[in-house]
Amino acid sequence: MYKVIVIDDEPLARSLIIKLLQNYPAFEVVDECPDGFEAFKSISKHNPDLLFLDIQMPRINGFELLEMLEKPPAVIFTTAFDEYALKAFENHAIDYLLKPITKERFDKAIQKCQHQALSSNMEAISHFIEDQVYEGYQHRIVVKDKGNIRIIPAEEIYYIEANDDYVKIVSKDGAFLKKNTLTNIEKILDPNLFVRVHRSYLMPISQLQSIEPYEKNSHIALLHCGMKISVSQAGMMRLKSLLRL
């Protein structure tokens, strides 16, 4: 028996998937959720084997939800946008279903589930999350904070620091750890607003108060929040380019 959670902000879309699953007694729907916040709590409670996951939802989207899960279950993505399914997920999810979902297409997705172990997809999805390049730049970062989900607007970030297998995001509300790399975080933030000043630091240009010489070919950036962070030679070149100095 496979435990399934259906996640979609559209009630009719959830109802359709649940109805179609009634033809497959090996798949038990343990919950349905209208958004990522509710889904996060439900996944923690039920430990499902499979998610039917919409991509574009209010509050947090499907990408951001998966980022919050340490061991994501197998996923069948549901989306109204073929560019997400065709370009991003073809090699990482069990399948994708393009809305409006037809019974024939749904049956094919279920057949894929039955022909492969659901757990075999978990590692691929985890790697996908770490390497994900989003469509357009993000204006927020979603983190897990003491079992809850916290959304950090980009304009509230003071700086981001590499911290082993995590990044430490320092904002006006405190410091939060996120399992990701600084390189991946750099990719999703607007390069006109954020600059990599050091292999260990990424900062919003709006936080820069002054730059001071430190050692040969290196500097210190003094931020409005009071923090001083290292600026490498390459980071100084990026700063000068962004500031047009």
C-alpha cells in the first residue's frame, strides 16, 4: 500500500486526482492539502510514499515545499505550464501531469509508479532540489525554522554566509540555516541586487556602507547592519562592476 498526499490549491484538481486514484486500491490517499504550509505539516505527520504536487501555489510553491523536506517522497508533478514539466522535471520526477489531466495520461503515470520502486526517486529529487535553477530570480528564500516554514523577503536579508553543507541567512529577524550551497543561492537571486564578494559571502548591494583595505588584494565591507565581511580580489572586481566604479 502506497500512502499518497494530493497537494493543489484548486479543489477541483484535488478531487479529480483523488477520484482517479480510486481505480488503484494500492494507492491510499491519506490527505489532501490546498497549499505548501498545510502540506508540510501533513507530510511530517503521515510520511507519505508519493506526492501529487502542484507547482504554482499561493504562499509557497511546489519547489519551495520540496526544499523543506529532508527526505522528499516520490513526486508526480501537476502543472498547467508545460515549460516546467518538459524542461525541468522530466528526468527527476516519476512523471508530470499537464493540466487538464486526462484519465489516459493519469493511468500512464500510475503505471510508471507500479513499474519502479517509489523510493528510488528520492535521491534524484534531492539532487534536483540542490541543483534547481528557477525560472526568473527569486524575491524570497524559504527556510525551515524549528519545524515551521519561514519566508525571508530578499529585501530583509543582511548577508548570506557559507556554513559547511548549509548557508546561514542573516536577516532583520535573525539568522537561519538552510541546507544548500552558496553557489545555488547566488543563482536564484537577482545579480543586480546581490553580489558574491567572497567564496563564503553573498550580500545585497543595498547593505554596503563602506569598503576598507585589509590585506594585500583584499578588503573589508562594512554593512549597514554593523557586520564586517571579507571581500576577495575577485569579489572587489564584482563590486566595482556592479557599482560601475
